[in-house]
Amino acid sequence: MSDGEVFPVPEEWAKRAHMDAAAYEAACRRADEDPEGFWREVGERLDWITPFTQVKDVSFNREDFRIRWYADGALNVSVNCLDRHIETRGDQVAIIWESDDGQVSDKLTYRQLLAETCRWANVLKAKGVKKGDRVTIYLPMIPAAAAAMLACARIGAVHSVVFGGFSPDSLAGRIQDCDSRIVITANEGLRGGKVVPLKANVDEALKTCPGVTDVIVVRRTQTEVPMTPGRDEYYGDLKKTVPDTCDPEPMNAEDPLFILYTSGSTGKPKGVLHTTGGYLAWAAYTHELVFDYRPGEVFWCTADVGWVTGHSYVVYGPLANAATSLIFEGVPNYPTSSRFWEVCDKHKVEIFYTAPTAIRALMREGEEPVRRTSRSTIRLLGTVGEPINPEAWLWYHRVVGEGRCPIVDTWWQTETGACLMSPLPGATPLKPGSCTRPLPGVKPQLVDAEGKVLDGATSGNLCLTDSWPGQMRTVYGDHERFIVTYFTTYPGKYFTGDGARRDEDGYYWITGRVDDVINVSGHRLGTAEIESALVGHEAVAEAAVVGYPHEIKGQGIYCYVTLKVGEHPSEALQADLRGWVRREIGPFAAPDVIQFAPGLPKTRSGKIMRRILRKIAEDDLGNLGDTSTLADPAVVDDLVAHRAGAS
Ligand code: 6R9
């Protein structure tokens, strides 16, 4: 297979970069030959209260399973992201905030962000929050989101940020799972000119969360919202009562920093737990290396802080590296589809990092909305969240980057904390659609379904044979689930759930999930979650959900629904079910296609044959494979005959 055009490393990049090709090879060799020394240096980029002497202590084997990094060291994440920059960069802008409609923007220096973080920390302390307590953050993309996260880190509380697009039900599930007593929210959010009723969602969620004693509300808009006396207070009132300094809590490297819920192939979302030392070291190291970052450059990652990308590349990685990080409240196409590039011009953005789905959506609007902006300050582009099709990559490169900006296609997961595979702009020739090669110290491996290791140019299931400091440590409250989910499919290895191809140059091409997780506009969703929402509807007997290729979203959501006896298919019911899933999970989970099916294809043992459902949704009808093992092969004919015009 030909992999098309290769884009060599521009000469000026090889010269200016932290790592050129030779340095990259040397770093990879060093990580192999002297892992202890290599990883020690990664850890030493942080300021430690008690320096670590132990570097890595890991076993992926069930008998003696453990993942510990820098385990006898103590540090504080907020000190590393704020205090340590104050002396030399106190007046440098830490956060640029750009509002939804662009009418207001704001800048916070490191000194101001530290003071604000301390106020938040003191407010939390005054509410009785202690080291180890969980704090749920349900905020729009405003500076308070970063300050609240850093405040938790300052006092040793564990934050759980829930994306503002999640429904009250999803929010409630996350609050209950980690048993958090405090929720931080805003009266309302604004996104793409629309109001997001965050506080109303919290009120609804808390009907099933009796453990929540306090809600802290940030005023984002002028709208008055109902406040429950004794439970709800405005941050604006609370902050007046506290000082703007707060002693940081010394944390062990392996103390939890945050929980972030993510979808898996089965059941309810998992609380991915990251710890303090290894996570921050890896977020900072990768931010510097992948984006070739130098302190003071304006860095814009468009991800919401409700996702891991926002954690690692809006807040922790950039701030640990004394960056100026841009927080954007809005969406790519509001008020117009020039918005991203106007913001780049307004704030002189130098590094721009977004998701392929946004690029595809903007590509559809043509070149003019891009061309009418300057983008002259941008020197590097990045993508994350899903495979980027070469066509979108080439457009991003040619139109947005005017052919002069390398693109770093960064592959990683909530579980990995930060990037694991990516080109380095000064070291790696680019192939559109490939995340190229592992970062130094990262050990990918492809295996077949039986776990046989595949060498050379090949395709297989992507595993990692060894640990890196930013690896998740457990599923909150369910360590057994952690081990079973990630380390038992291929014993002794971490299984990513992704499939990949490796070409003759050793470049990796992620082909997508091989489990029942789908990636819709870069948002990860378990098909099981959507199915369980659907069967919660009174008309639905059974549902099966699969992904299918979608021009803009990457994957769309295709639902096969069997109705209860006495219920009848109708457009009204389709619309009702769509609205139902939106409300149950969140707007981004709304089904694209609902096909009513009298029956689903099942094996004789009753297992739904998803492979067939996927093929039908993909309109790949010539490839349905062997249907003879089905309990009732005729079901397939009906599904094909009534296939919805999905693609
Ligand atoms: C960071 C993030 C993880 C899944 C991952 C993979 C897909 C992420 C990608 C990519 C191809 C890339 N993915 N980056 N696929 N190329 N550069 O997105 O985390 O939300 O947990 O999703 O996203 O399938 O397994 P998360």
C-alpha cells in the first residue's frame, strides 16, 4: 500500500527544535539502554518538595501488579504550574480567555492566576474540603475552570471535571460514583450563542445525589437562577471572605490528582484515575517536546477542559511549562466559520491544536473563511482525538498552515494521560494520516487476536509493553476492573482498544477502536451506554448501536431498535428517541440514524452479531460474511431491505 506524499522536516525546524532527528534517535536509545536515567530526567523537570530517589516500579503481571513512578517523592502540582514561575514570569500572561461571542476577552498573569487559585483553594477549605476529598467541577470554558482545578491540586483534593455538555443524569452518575460532596458550577454557560443551563442541570442531578452538601456557583451571565439556601452559594460572595494566599499541600507522587470519566466497551463510564508526579511530568514533557514549546509562546488547544485533552494541554502541561494558554469558550463556527482563525490573529497564537472533526467541518465551508484571516503568527498545527483522513490533513496543511506549518498528529487516550505517539516537528518527516512514531520511552507493539506478536509492516491490535509516567493508575473504586479491562486481553501488556497498521518505515496508522467504543466528533462513547439509554425508553424492547463512517463527525451513531409489542414505528417515535438519548446522556450522543427492526441478528446462544450490524450501517452489503450461524438468518434480509439512508 502506498502511503502518499511525505513531508520532510523543514530545515529551520530541525535547527530550532528541542529535538532534531538525531536527538530523537539518541533519546529513544537512551530510554532503552538507561531507562532509569532517562525517566529520572523526565521526573526532574518538576520541582519536588521531597526529591524522589525511586524512579519506576512497575509490573503488568497479575501476581505482582503495580504502577508506581517517583514513588518516594513529594510535590504539589499547583506549585509546579504557578508558584515556581512567579519570580521570573509573574507578570507574563498565563491564561488568555476568549469568550463565546468574542465581545470580551480577559488575560490573567501568573501572579493573578496564583492569587485566584489560592482564593478558590481557601473557599474549598472553608467548605471543609480536605486532602483526598473529591470535588466535581461542571463549568463552562472560563478561567475559573482552570483555577478550580489548580485549587483542588493545591489542597490535595481530587477533581472530577464533568464536561458541560453532559446531561443531569450523566452528571449525577459521576457525582455518585466518586462520592463527591461539593459541586462547582456556573449559573449558565454560553456556547455558540446558546445558553447552557448548567445550574439547572446541577439542581436536577442533585435530586439523586443526597451526599452533596455544597454547590459553589460562578456567575457567568446576568441571569438569576434559583439558589437552595444552605447548599448553594455564589463564588463571588465567598471569595470576598478569604485571603489570596494558601499554603500548598505536599503530596506524594502517587497521591491522586484527578478522576476523569470515560466510556468503555461495557457498562457505565469508568473513573480514570491519574496521580500527581508521573502525570504532571509526562504532560509537561510531552507538551514541550511535541509542540516544541518555549516559555511565553501563545498556545491554543481548543479542547474543553471536560476532556483529557483539556486537562493535559489547556491546563497542566502548558502551565507547568510557563506557557500562555488560551481558553476558548465558543465553537469553531460561531459567529462565523472564520472564528478559529480570527482568534488566532487577535491573540497571536503560535501553536494551534484541535480535532479532525473541527477541521472537516470547516473544510466544508471552503477556503474563503480561512483566507480572509492572516494566521501569520501560527507556526505549528496539531490534531488529536481520532484518525485524520489525509484529505483533511492536506487541507489543514495547505490552507490553514499555508504549507509552512508542520502538523503533529498526536495519538493518545484518557488512560495514557498525555501523548504517546506523535511526530516531533524538528525530527519526524510527516505522512498525512499517520501519528508516525512513539515518543522516546514509549513501547508500542502490534499483536493478533491470539496475542501473537507481529513484526515488521503489519496490522494488529495496539498494545504497550511497558509503562510511562502518565499512565492511569486505577479505575476509581474498582481496581479489579482496571486490571481486567486493560491487562488481561493480552496478559502482561496494556491493551489500548485501538487497531493500528505499521508501515515499512515503522510509522503507525491508527485505524480506530476494535472494541465497542465509537468516536463521534472526537467524543468517546460506549455503544452500550447508548443502548442502555434507548432501552430505558418505554417503547423500546431491545437496541443495538454501532458506528458508521460520517463525513464530518468521523463516526455517526446508528441505532437498531426493536419495539415492544403494541408499539409502532413512526417518525414521531424516531424523533422522540433521539431527544430521549440527548437528555439521558448529552446532546453529543444524539443518534444520527434510528432503524426500527423487527428482530436483531443473533447467534443461537443469543449474542447480537454486531459485525453484521456494522456492515449494514456502513452500507457494505456485499461483505456481510457468514450469516448461517444466526438463529434466524431471515432477520438480516429485513434489516438490509429497510436500511436507513445512512451515508
Ligand atoms: C486524547 C483522546 C482516545 C481514543 C483512542 C483512539 C482515538 C485519539 C488519535 C486517535 C487516531 C489520533 N484517538 N487520538 N486516533 N489518531 N491522533 O482523544 O482521548 O477521548 O480517551 O480517546 O481516541 O481511538 O483510543 P480519549
